[in-house]
Amino acid sequence: MTDETGPTPEEPTATASDGQQPSDTWDDLGRQLNDLGAAIARAVRAAVDDPENKRRAAELRDDVESMARSVGAAFDEAAASPHGQRVKEEVGKAADSVAAAGRRVADDVRPHLIEAARTASEKLRQAAAGMEQRANAAEAQREEADAATAGDAAPEGPKEGQQ
């Protein structure tokens, strides 16, 4: 038998390179990971609290907002121009044409979809009826077999025509 506290033949007996036992190595790793987490938290807090970083973030936000205002103004100017107005009208006409075409397609397809649904429904009803017939026939055969088995197990008495 092997000692419960010692390594079994399958367990490694190696120690860490600095002479620590494996369990000490895992404990040290845990401590190092905790220290790393604390260091990352301190760095994040310092970055967020640093006045220079706050100033740079505010400048960046102002620059992005300024760019967005410039782009918005350019769109407004383009939309207000005669060419922009024509484009807007054409886009409106195209949208109306697409909507009308969509309605025509829906009107054309609707009867076909209804017929396809009717056909599928009828086919499903037929399949269900066929399954029910087969199930009923199988049940009737089981009942006949049970009755025949019960008749074979009954004590033999005089047969018809015999006394």
C-alpha cells in the first residue's frame, strides 16, 4: 500500500526550480496573480484620475463633436442645394415605385401562396388519415392476436358438435 500523504507511483515528485514544493508553487502563483490584479487596478485608477489624461479626453471629445457638426452641416447644405432637392425628390419617387412594386408582387403572389397552403393542408390531412388507418388496423390485429391467445389458453371443453 502507498502512504496517503506521500506521492503515489503515478504522481510526480518534482519540485519547483527554487526548491519549493508544488503546493507552495501554486500558493505563490495565486499571490502573484492577486498582486498583478492590484497593480492593474492602481494603474487604471491613476489613468482615470490623471488630470492630463482627463484634459486629453476632453480635447478628443471636443474634436469629435466638431467633426460631427461639420459633417452634419455639409449634409444640410447638400440637401438644401438645387441638386440635393432633385436627389431627394428622386429618392422619394424611387421609394414610392419600390413600395408600389412590392404591393403588386404581394397581390400577384397571394393567390399562389393561398393555394400552396391549401394543398399542403390537404396533403397533411391525407397523411394523418393514412396514419390513423394504419394505427387502427394495427390495434385491431393486436386485439385479434390477444383474443386468439386468450382462446388458446382457455381449458379445452367439448368442441362444437361434440359431446
